[in-house]
Amino acid sequence: MMTYEECIQVCLECMEACNNCYSACLQEQDVNMMAECIRLDRECAEICGFAAQAMQRNSRFAKEICGVCAIICQACGDECAKHEHDHCQHCAKICQHCANVCRDMAS
């Protein structure tokens, strides 16, 4: 069984990866091609931070928030995986892991 502490750590790692990917995507030559990746990086970073905070304060909605976090992490990971940039591939891997951990926490 996943503990809050373990899930919080994974969410914070995912938030960091998404923020790094977001920043790196903005430096790419064809930023328009990266628009959906950038959008999902921001959304994923935000929900991961929110999920970590919800678990830290033992919110009664933590499981539901983790469920939503899993959906957004999956979408972000799927989008990042479409791009060959190292930062996108790294982010995709971490997002997929976070999606799995949050799904476990939500169940």
C-alpha cells in the first residue's frame, strides 16, 4: 500500500519535471509545435502540487484529487512522449510513474 509520504514525493518530483520541461519547451525553435506539451506541463505541475498539499493536510478529498492528478499526469506523459527532446522524454517517464502512483492512491 502506497503511503501519503511516498505519493507526495512522487508528485513533487513530477511537478519539478513538468516545470523543467515547460521551461525547456519554451526555448525550442518551434514553440508552436510544443504548445500542447507546454499547456499540459503547466496543468500537470499545478495538479501535482495541489495533490501533494492535499495529502500533506490530510484533506478528505485527497483520494479524489489523486484520481484527477493521475488523469492529468497520464495525458501530460502521453503528450511529452510524442516529442524527441530529452526533457520531454524525461518528463514523460516521470509523469507515467506519477500517474500510476496516484491511481494506486486513489483506489
